[in-house]
Amino acid sequence: MKTLYTDLQKQVNQALWKLTQSSMKSASSPPNLPVSTTMQIYWPTVYQWALAQKWVGSLVKNFQQYLPVQFSNIPQPYQGIVIFQVRKDSELQSVAIDYSDSSTVNLDCAQQVRLYFKMQYLCEGYQLAHVVPGGFVPADKNLYRHLPYLRHQRDRKTFTYDVYGRFGRHLGTAIRTQAVEILSQQHQFRYEGGLKKVRYLRSLQEISRSKVCLDLPGNGSFCFRLVDYFAVGACVISYPHRTRLPSPLVDRQHIVYCREDFSDLLDLCAYYLENEVAREQICQQSRHYFDHYLDRTQLSQYYLTTIHNVLFC
């Protein structure tokens, strides 16, 4: 069992390393996937929860650009998880994508599949070598339609807001309420947001007009909001994440982490508002990270590369 764990871990590490190497190429270049043309994906026609499409829809759409995808009646017994199958020659393997807000692995499901992508993947990992980080996705596929305009607006630096962060009031309530109260009660800078959401396009426009954006957890450590921020290229100050992406975020490079008690939140906001060079470096790196790891093409490439290297090498 220990040897099997070690072998699987090596295969997973190789897949993650190849993803890192691919990031050196232009994000707009066609992906060079090490995927055999004999591979075929079988994707479920019906999800356990219809809204799973929000998390996995862009993945399967991009899979179809590189491999044959056949939609099949694949049982979906697990809440918050999509099960699909991959065939190469006569070998058929099951793969899971766990998009749930929980950072706990579904052990029943993990025993049934050869590879388990976990979107809310704990920083410390798991005692299961075939459980790997699943990345994360934006709140809406329409982000890509508006992204050129949003980036142009952000690059103009015609800011309307100093610090920005809108959040729903029904998720992560205690943490969100504490942070919003701290920002709302201070008078050092202008804070826009609070516990009231607006329509999606308006929120994206507000992000592009803000010097600093705040990321807070909801039910899970990662929220769609973080990916939206990175896509636009925002300077993000965040509550510490308990989970990680396939390529870990680096504090003070891609993102700025505050303390869990928010004791340094105002000081961090003030620092990045006053120091344009430091702020814009974070912005450039967050956008670069999105383009090379979270963009729908790059994330799909990571999934296919990992599937190929872990299951069929």
C-alpha cells in the first residue's frame, strides 16, 4: 500500500510540474497536451445537482476541443461531486470532480475512482495520493465576454473606489460581518461594498474601478469572487485561505493575506492605497496567475494533463 501511495504521488507531482512548465508559454497559445488521441471522455448527461454546471461546464466544453467527449448515463450518487470516465484503448477509469464547499474528501467516492479533483483542497493535503487540487472557476462564463473591456478599464487607473468588497450576507456571516464593520466604521479611505450583492456585470465594473479588493470566505475558503478579481487583475487583500490551488498562491506576490483577526486589515489597505508601485505589482501578478492557471483553457489543460499522467503513464 505504501509503495502504491508513493507511485501515485510521484505521478501527481509530475502532472503538477508539467502544468508549471506550461505556464512559461503564452496563455493565448494553443495548449500542447501530452494526451493520446486514443483517449475518450464519457461525461454524464445529468448531474446530481443541476447547478454543478456552474463549476464544471467550462471544463467539459474545453475538453471537447481536444478529445472525443460522449455524453452517457453515468450514475451521480454523491452530493457536490461529478463523476466521469476516461477510456484509453481497453482501459476505462473513473474520475471525480468535487466542487463542494467542504474541504472534506468524500471517502466513499474516493474509493470508487482512480483520480479525485478537489476544488476546496486543504493546504496540508490528504492521506490519499489520488486526491489532487481542482483549481477554481469564475462566477459566470460571461466574464470572458467582458474581460477585454474590464482589463482596459483597470489599466487606465481611473479609480472610483479605494477599497472594494461586496458579499452575500448568508455565507461566512461572522467573518464577513466583522471585516465589513471594520471597513465601514473607519475614515482613512473610501470603502465600497458591504453585505449586499449587485448584478454580476456591475460587480465586475466595480472591481475594475477599485484600487484594492477584499476577498473573504463563504461556505468554502475559495469563492468565485477571487477568480473574478484575478481575471481583471486586482490587488487583492484576503482572509487567509485554508485551501490551495494547483499552483499555490504566494503572499505579497499574487495576493496579500491579512491576519485572521483583521488586526492589520486597515494598515494593509492603507499601505497598498499609498504605494502605487507595490499595488500594481500585485495586480500584474494576479492577472498573470489567472492567465496561466485559472483561465478556462489553462485549467482544462491541467485536468487533461493530470488525467493522462496519473492514469495512463
